[in-house]
Amino acid sequence: MLMRNKYRAKKEISAMPTHMIWKILSEYISAKDQETAAHHLINELIDGGAEEDELWDLCKGNPLLRRVVGEFLDEVEDEDELEDDE
């Protein structure tokens, strides 16, 4: 039965809002490790081609993720400015 519904389930999972996934997983990550996990997640999403608006959507209701996304986007802007100066 699982094999028969494999493609439908995959579609439903990919449509799940990323902020819900973080909310669920963060409940199992100790408070002291959440910042490291957030940095890792955002870095992987950026490397995977996530757009800026998708990253901000992920932050809904989560100040830690909002701060981490802001840090990463500031770094990207700083790198772009350095490349423009050269």
C-alpha cells in the first residue's frame, strides 16, 4: 500500500511549509544546539537554491530563524558589494 501511494505522498510532503518542518524538528533539538542547527539548515537551503522570499517564509513566528536568515543574507550582500568594488 505504501508503494502505491509513494508519488502522491511525495507531492504532499514537498508542499508542506518549511517553517512547520523546522517547528517540529526543533522540539527535538536541545536549546543549546538550536542555533547551530538553524545555521546549518539555512546554509543548506541557500546552497540548494532557496530564494530569499522562501527563506523569509521559513522564519514565520521564529525569531531565531529570522536572525539567522538575516545574518546569511547580510553576508551575501556584503560579498556582492565586494565583487562590485573589484
